[in-house]
Amino acid sequence: MKAFYKKYILDFKRPSGTSRGILTLKETWFLILEENGKQGIGECGILRGLSADDRPDYEEKLKWVCENIHLGKDKLWESLKEFPSIQFGVEMAFLSLQSNNPFVLFPSEFTSGKESIPINGLIWMGDEAFMKQQIDDKIEQGFHCIKMKIGAIDFEKEFKLLQFIRQHFTPEQIEIRVDANGAFSLEEANEKLNRLSQLGIHSIEQPIAKGQIKAMSKLCETTSLPIALDEELIGVFSFEEKEVLLQNTQPQYIILKPSFIGGIRGTDEWIKLAEKYNIDWWVTSALESNIGLNAIAQYTFTKQNKMPQGLGTGALYTNNFDCPLEVKKGELFYNNEYLWSVNDLGVLFHTFK
């Protein structure tokens, strides 16, 4: 078996705002395996400044993986504990190589086009007019669940945007999730959660910055608005550490990004613990290309979680890969009429549906 990797820069169609700044491009890496005339592909997607494996030796570790690909998926995964995005890329690449179709990793009613996955519509941070336009667009497109990033502009303006939605749509008509990305201070968190809860908000992701376990535990215990841990899960590598975190915080939800938490196996561990402690969860992509998003969506479908998932990011880029993933009326479909095209990577895949 041979292995090599390629770096690829994804360009956003328009700058996308988060509480950590404006994103204009996304760096990702593809791991490609070759054996007996077949190829497999996996995506190692990192977000600079957020991923646990955003470190100077990242490319060096990818080289090491290629030189030691003979170790196989499981041994490599164990050796990559501090590189969760590479763990996922390795898992993906081996599944792709072993499949009859390198892009169908988890055959199901989803990949056959018979069933879909409900997803949330993502509202990016920006000025008030831009955010309102996105909200109007998502509702017009038929989304029943929207996720709005907050914490970058004035909270009162964000609150008015949420009020605007609620004046026109009940919680039964439009589910609203908000994502603070850790933007609230300890002093203001309770008051802001109380105000948001009056609008029938479904949940808030990461209201305060990660690493403040006692404060987060207190918030989760007393909150009037269900809390979902997101960044808090990043960098928690061992099963034992994961269990301690959930025991200590007892959140209402956890959000699972396979590229950030050790891929399929890492996500399975979090789900096992969440179910043990009666914590609900959903899966979210981490701005991967359509190659990574495809793997995450197929895996997510196998879990049969009926909540809207965070998988609607495929249309963000100008230079993403053509693929069968399609969003219609707030649902993600695998449309087998569309073909995969990864020519930009210079790999030898035949045409696959």
C-alpha cells in the first residue's frame, strides 16, 4: 500500500464571521491511499486557532502516517491521539479504499437516495442587515431549524434579530439554536441566558469560553436555557477524560465534530458516554470540503438521530468539489444523479456517483 497527502485551500464565497474573527479561506489536507489499482481518500480538516492539532508539526505527522501506513487503521488511530483530524482522515481513507465506491463509506438508505437528514440552516455573523438577509433566505429555503452565531456584534442587535424571528414564527414552526462560541463573560452569562430563554430558543452552544469547568457546571445546573458543549470537547483525548468532563458539567447537549474529536471512533466514544448520562447530542461538520462532509453525513445517518444536524456547509466555498450532496427544504439528500469530481486534487478516481 502507498500513501501520500495533498494540501488544499478552500476559498469562502464571502468572508464568514465568527466570534474569533473573519474566515476567508480554510486549509485542509487529503490523505490518499493506493493499493492494487484502487484508491481511497480521507480528509484531515483543521481550523487554525481552534483545532487541538493546530500545531507546527502537523505536516510532519502527516508524513509519518504516509511512511507508516502499513500499521493499518487501528494502530495508526491509537498513535494519533493528539491529532484528531488526522485520525478521522485515516479512518475515512481506509473505508474509502475498502469500498466498491470510494465515496460511499456507509451504504444506507441515505446513500441510495431514499432517505434524508434534517439539518439546521447556519446564520453567519455580520452586520445586522446581512444577518437578517440570511435569516430571510433560510426561512424561504424551507429550513425548520436555524442556528445563529452570536457574540460578535452588539447583543441588543442580535436579540432584536431573534425577536424578529419569534414575532413571525413560533418555536414549533422554526427551531432556533444560538452559538456564542464562548463569547459571554461569567458575569453576563446568566442574564443573557435568561433573556434568550424568553424567546423560546432551543439551546445555546458554548456560552462561556472553554476550560472554566466549575463555572460551566454551575451554568448547566441553573440555566433557564439548555446548554450545548462544543469547544469544551476539543482536546479531551482519553475516554476517561471525556467521562470526567461530562460527569462534572452535566450539559443538556453535546455537539460532535468528528474532525475535532478523533473521527468516527472518537465520536462513538462521546455518544456512548452521552447516552450513559442522558445527554442528547447532534453532529456538526467543521467546515470540511464536500469530501469530509460526505463521510460525516453518511456516518451520522447510521446513528438515526432525528434531531436536525449541523451538516449544511457544503455551499460555503467557491472551489468545493462537485458531489451528490444536496440541500432541499432543510434536509440533506444524497442525489445519485450527480457525479463526484475531484480533478483539482490530481488523483486518479474514475467517475463515481
